[in-house]
Amino acid sequence: MNTLLCIISVYRPDLMAEACEALGVVGNVDVIMDRRVGERRAPERATLDESRLRDRRRRSLDEEFRTEGFVVVQRDHDSAPTA
């Protein structure tokens, strides 16, 4: 079963309790608070086509994160679960 990750914006802590309550009954969703404040990692270098696709996807997620205060993504299979 694929695990989903619900990331709550650090600027919208009011959503954390609501998301935990609503998504806590679903066994494959982890809810965490975004720890990034103000800084972003430098993007990895990739081929031009990969960069364009990744940038489009990133802009879409970033826009959703800003407007909704949270985003739900599929967790990488090799990622360790959070507490």
C-alpha cells in the first residue's frame, strides 16, 4: 500500500489538528508540519526535459501549498516514516 504524506504549512498551524483528526482514520496517510521557513534548497541539476517537468510539478505543488495551506503527496518508497 502506498503511503501518502500530508504536509501542513508552518504558516497554517490551525490546520494541523483538523488534518490529524480527519486523516488519522486512514491508515496510509502521515501528517507532518513543514519545517521549511523562508529558505529553499538549491535545485538539483538535471537534463533540460527533466528540469522542465520537475519545475512544472513543483510550481503546481508550491501554488497549492500557498493557497490551501497544505499539500498531499505520495511518499517515496525508500523514505523512513515520521513519528
